[in-house]
Amino acid sequence: MIVYQPRPRTLPALAVTALLALLLVALPGHAQESRLPSIGGSGGGLIAGQQESDIGQQVMVSIRRSAPRISDPLVYDYLSAITYRLVPSAPLQNRDLTLALIDSSAINAFAVPGGIVGVNGGLFLNAATEQQFASVLAHELAHLSQRHFARRMEQQETSAPLTLAGMIAGIVLSAVTQSDIGFAAIAGTQALAAQNMLAYSRAHEQEADRVGLDILASAGMDPRGMPEMFEIMMRQNRMQGNRLPEYLSTHPLTQSRVADTRNRAEQYPDENIRDGQEYHLMRSRLQVHYAPSPDVAVETFEAYLNRPEAQRNDAIRYGLSVAYLENRQYDKAVDILNDLLTRNPGRITFQVTLAEVRLAQNRMDEARTVLKDALARNPGNYPIIHTLARTEIADGNGAAAAEYLKQLTRQLPGQEHLWLKLAEAEGMARNIVGVHRARAEYDVLMGDLESAQRQLRQAQEKLPAGAPQRQIVTERLAEITSRLHARANS
């Protein structure tokens, strides 16, 4: 079953990308953890590395608060794998990245100082090949490596005050009215700086194209995927008329730039690089997720499979199994997955999905058997452990689920939904201290340090003096309190 992160405090879907752009230049407002650090006045030069890190952390707080996200471990695991395949080839100063998978069917991706890379689920839908998908990631990594944000901010200093005033007003309006009114106001203020920014933005885009092509080639991927992806975006642009696709609103694209990128890509050796199967499995999984209904997803994939050339296409058959799962046609899903596993023994995606079907059927022992067998061959695998934790929670085994989730929070401490699941499991196991500690870490990631402080104090009160766990809680409480004091004095 495809899992997505519900939006606790949601801004309009169309506003998500605009909000991310605003956060890059927002000035400190009232004393909230989500405010961005000051980047200095004119003459300050490029923002410092620590300031970029602080900006990235606060942008992630705002993403967690406002942007609906896909928390499907299989999709996230693939995104992480393909990103870190590219990272060694990128000239990044900081290779410790934070990935955000946004639940939107629009084409979009973004990179934020501090190593934040965001991707919309819609990028999977629109990129027909893994090479095209990777080209967008390579382009965003190039923006990070060339520190385009800092260079853009340096150029903006003279026009920033008026622009920032309108942007801040727009954020307030949108948060209060829960509508697009505030973003209409923002668009007006941004227009004042647009003429001065345009040529510089195009220069940055061309530089990111060139660096991105090198990243792709060095990582063993096909640079030709980049002009192919640009052409897909241009076609979408023409079909949508005056409504610019989200990605193109922040990444200006022209026919000359497409032609330039195509010419540059052709200079690399043509090595006939083939896609990995996992990309197409995840693409099918997200096609089901974005289908209007499970019925429609089933009809769509059945129609795909009726094409003669698709009979042995594992990605299409896998998509149909996921559609059957979502449509509660469990026996049909199991038949396909068992056949896929016969032909691809040990493939994690098929094993996890089979376990998801068994979980949906309340056949916990069968789900657990599939997953434990898979985990024995793939220790530490995120999707397997995550699904095991779900299975134990569904079966009422809070303590077992908590052990799995503790392992995952050590691997991925920035995934707030894991801390919520851990709090649920600890509650089921009647470990109240564990609930408070997990909730505190969730609150930290959401930027609510006051609530985190309260949770840790409650945990501290329930632990006897001298207990090792009390010392751990006390040290974490001191860290949070120090951050609150620093914020109050800033």
C-alpha cells in the first residue's frame, strides 16, 4: 500500500512551490523556530556555510509543516539510491543531503542551501526513463554545487527590501486565509526584481546544465536524458498554454537552451545505457497512487498489459499488482507477485509488496515470514524494516514494532513520520517515557521546541535519579533548552 504523509497544517497545493521559493529569501519575523536566519546586509558577500545549513534546516521545518509528502519507504529508498549514485560525481562541498519527496503530480524539483533536495512525485510520472529522471536530480545537485542561491542573493541585495516586504505579507495572507490571495500579492513584488534577475537566472541555469551533464556522464548515466526531459517540459508548457508548469516557473527554459543542452549531450560517448528496473517499478507504483481511483488504476494497467509488447513487462505487471492491492483484489495481486518473485527471486520491492498484501488481508504471520526472510538477506533495509514495524503494530506487538522503529530513527533521524510511528508503538507497549522521547524528537523536527522541552521534562520526571536513560534525557533537554535561549536572544 502506498503511504503518504497527511498535511497537518496545509497551504494550498498550488502554493507549495512558491512557498519554498519564498523561504529562500524570507527575513526573520516573530520568534518562531521556523524563521530563517539573517543573511546580512549589502556588502556582506556570500552567505556562510553555517548560514546555508541553518536556512536548509528551517526550510525543512516549513516543508514538514506545510507540504504534503509521500512517505512510502520503497519510493524514498529508490530516490535516495539514485541521488547518492550521482553525489560522488557532483562537486559538492557538503554531501550530506536531506531528501524531501513532495506529494504532487506536477513536474517539480528544487535544491535549497544546506543540502536539501526536493522532488515531486509527478517527476516520476513525466520522466519516461531513469536517465530523464536522473537528469533533473543532476541539475539540482549542480545548483547546490555552484552555490547559486548565495550568488543570487548577493545580486539581489539592492532590490531585496521591497521584494521581501511583499513576500512576507503574502506568506501571512496565505497562512491566514488558506487561499492563494497571498501568493498573488507576492507575484507582484517579485515582478519588480524579475527583469534584473532574468539574465542572471538563465546564466545559472546554463551553468547547472553543463555541470549536470558532467555529473550524469561521470555517474555512468546518459547525458542525453537531460535534453529529452527538457523537451517533455516544453511539450507540457505548450499544452498548458499560459499556465506555466511549476518547474519552469523557477527554472526558465527556452528553445535555445534545449538546443544547447542537446548539442552538449551529443559530445559525450553514446554508450547505450539502459535503465534500472527499479525506476520503472517505482514509476508504476506512483501511477497507481495518482490514479483518480483504484478502479481506474486497475483498468489502466490491464489495458497496458493487453498490448502484445507488454506481456512480459515486469513493471506493468507490478503496477497491476499494486492497483489490485489498492482495489482490494488481494488474490489477484498475490498471483502476480508470486509469479514475479519466481522470475526475480529475492527482489525486495516484490517481497515488500507481497507482505503489504498479506498485511491488508490481516494475515500477519505470512507477512512477517516474507519480511523476515527478506531481512535476513538484506540487513538494515529501510522498506523491509518499515513494513515489519507496520506488521507488528497491526498485530498489537508494540514492543517489537518499537525496536524496529528505533533502528529506523537511527538510520533516518530526519523522517518525522518515523518518530510518530515510534510514539504510537511505545504507547502500545505502555512505555510512557518512550512516548515522550519520540514525541519530543517529532516536535523538534516540526520546529516546536517548546513542546519538545515539555515532552522531555515529562520523561525526566518519570525516570529515577541515576538511571542511565535519565542522563540521556537530561542531556537532550539541555540541548533543546540551549536552542530556545539562543532563539530568544537572537
